Amino acid sequence: MSKTAMIRARIEPELKEEVEVVLKKLGISVSEAIGMFYKQVKYQKGMPFDVKIPNRTTRRVLKRSDEGKDLILFESAQELFKHLGI
């Protein structure tokens, strides 16, 4: 089947740029990523991931991490595992 259908969507420019960088690192075009998403919606008969409203604690943690607060940074996976005791 030939790929001739068009999709138009408005999205925040910053989000578009950030996602395109990730997709480029993965070696996937935006069109391929959208096609993958559509196929997963078809196969799953719904969203291919959970869509939930985060609870108060999760919202607070996400907000603080977006602000760069309460973060612990590690130089390596080994350092993280040591911190976790595993």
C-alpha cells in the first residue's frame, strides 16, 4: 500500500526539536515514528501506553525534578547501584 495520507498537527516548537533529536539518535524519522505509533494503536486497540492523571505526590515530584530540586546525580550505573545497595 502506498503511503499517501497526510497528517498535520500543531505542536510546541521546543518539544518538536527535542523529540527530533532523540529520533535522530535512534535512526528513526518523524514519519516512521508516527507510523509506529499508529500501528501500535491499531494492534493495542487503544493507546500503546497508560494515560493517567498523576496523583498529588507524583505531580509534586515531577514539578520539583523539572525545577532541578531533590535530584541525585550519578556518574555511572555502578555508582547508582552502589547508592541503591544492589
